[in-house]
Amino acid sequence: MHRKHTLPLWRNLNFLLLWCGQIVSTLGTSISKLALPLLILALTHSPAQAGLLAAVRQAPYILFSLPAGALVDRWNRKAVMIYCDIARWLALGSVPLAFVSGHLSVPQLYIAASIEGTAYVFFSLAQISALPQIVPPERVPQACALDTTTEYIGLLLGPGLGALLIGLAPAVVVGAALAYLVDSASYLVSVVSLLFIRAPFQVERVWRKPATLWQDVVEGLRFLWHHPLLRIMVLLTTAVNFLQGPLSLATIVLAQGPLKLDVFTLGFVMSMSGIGGILGAIIAPWLHTRLRFGWLIIGSVILWALAQLLMALASWVPPLMLGLLLVGLLWPVYTVVLVSYRLSAAPDALQGRVNSAFRFLSFGGEPLGTAIGGLLLASLGPRVVLGLSAAGLALCALVVTMTQLRTANPRNTT
């Protein structure tokens, strides 16, 4: 029995099935993300419609994240993931079907985007909450790192594959519809991989007096807030997401303005973040076992501040690329430590609610930071915005060094 719990991940069939299924579906999602604005623009010629459709796709994360976490803790997680993938398969598959039959409409795209976004919220919360049951505790950091790698693989390869697929088609609308078909099929692959997983996705439920959905949500928020380290980390991550919200936009403005880069060079520069993310996911488990938990968190924030200061002062391309590479590299290191601790700290019955509460609070800072950063870019310029962001990150690191996070032991994360 002990041997089973020390198997490396590459010999854990249940995890490999889950991971491989997610690689395929993540690539499919990245392909359709490129097709989404192109398809709506081909149908309406309206950038406003394209922006609104993208917002509809993202809105469920804000609207349903908290109740989804409570429901994931009530329901069978494996069933939730399978039903969500089936819903996404049908929703996205309806787009090329409607196109071929000549009945594709804008309202259908909105409905498909809404279904996909909602299903993603439930699926992602069920997946991360089930991870401690799929792999033994000592393998959770590695599993989190591989999960993060999947996202960066999609970020790097998805847009290129989507562009190739759309470019080979006789018309943009045909290629975009074909991209939806590919994405739809990727969710079917994920369903098949889930059906072959034999490990339980949650511990056996103990009967308890039924509570209202709101009471369940509050229980998750209360656990998060009353856990000292989790409270510090959610506040810190919210601040980091807020400060890094305008990073991509500021980089583009800096590249096209003062640095006068062409589109091809800009695309290459922006890819540094994805490359850094993959490298970071590779080294994150190694760092997790060798450095203190608190040092990794605080060190990541300090290095983020230095990276963005380097970008603010960049007068040519290499420093800008190095800054983006460093930013991308640090996110998996930060995330693996964060998620590994969160999964170990919360009991299985609360995993969905704690994860959804953490994500809801921490991710909420990003759109706000992006909006404020956009306003400041117009009046202050990209170098000042990047400099202010670097200063804010340095201040966050200084504040956190005065808390108990500084002395947190990495052994507490498993």
C-alpha cells in the first residue's frame, strides 16, 4: 500500500488520463478563443459585438464561481466534469452544424459562449478539488505544476494552430467554424479520458443536515478567512493580480510607441511569457522541495517587481523580453506553492468552496487593475504605469515579510 502512494506521476494511470485529456481540451479551447472574435467579426463586422461576446464567455466565472464551489462539494465531482464536457461538446459542436445548415446566428454564438463559460467554471473547480484524491499528497506539487504546464502549452500552441486552421480554409468564417468543431471534439476526448479513471474524486460523503446554498458558500469563505496563511495569501494574490492586470496592455503600448516594434516582433516578445511559464512549471516542484514556503512566495513578488522595473526602463527589445520571461517563469512557481498549500489545508468536503472563494477574491483584482491601468496609460504612459506596478509589488513584498508567511515551513504544504 505504501508503494502505491509513492509512485511517480508518470506511472499513475489515473492522473495521466486526467492530464492528457486536459491537454487536448485546453488546446481546443485556445484554438476556439482565436476563432471566436474572427467569427463574430465576419458575421457582424462589429468590434463591439466581439468584445461583448468575449465578456459573455468570461462572465460566468464572476457570476457563478461561489455557488459553483458549494455545489461541487455537494455533487459527485467526476459526474460534474463529465456533464460539463458533454455540455461544451454540444454547445460548441452546434456552431459548425448551424453553419453548414445555413442557420448560424449571433444569438446562437452568445448562447454557446455562455454555456461554455459556465461549464468551465464548474469543471475547473471540480478538477482542482479532486486532485488530492487522484494523486498522493507528496505528488500534489508536481501535479499542480503539470496542470499549469498544460495552460502554457495551450497559450503557446493554441493560437498558432488556430491561425493555421483558419488560414488554410477558403474563408475566415469557414475556418472559424472548423476551429469550433475541433474544440468541440477535444471535449469529447476529455470525456473518454474521464470515463477510464478509476480513482474516486472525493472521499465518501458523511450525511449532514442539509444547509442552504448560501450557508455553504459562507462556510467556505469563513474557512478561508479564519485560516491565517490562506487569508494572507488571498489578500496578497488579489493585490498581485491587480498590479499585474495592465501588464500586457502596457507592454503592447510600450512596444508600439517608444520602442516602435513591428507586429511580428511584438508577437515574438509577447511569447516570452508563455515560454517562461513552461520553464517555471518545470522547475517549480524542484524549488518547492528545497526552499521555504514563505521564501518562494515573497521571493516571487520581489522578482516580479524587479522584472517590471526592468521593463519600464527598457530602451530596446532584450530587456523587455527578459522581463516578460521572468514574469511568466515566476507564475508557476508562485501558483504551485499556493495551490499545493490550499489543497492540503482544506478538508475534502470544503475543497470546492475554498478553491472557489480563493479564486473569486483573487481573480477579482485583475479586471479592476486592467481597467485602471488602461486609464493611467492614456495619461501617464506605459513606463510610468509599469514603474508604479513595480513599486506596488515591492510594497506588497515588504508588508508580507512582516507576517507569519515569512517563516512558513514548506513541510506544512503536504
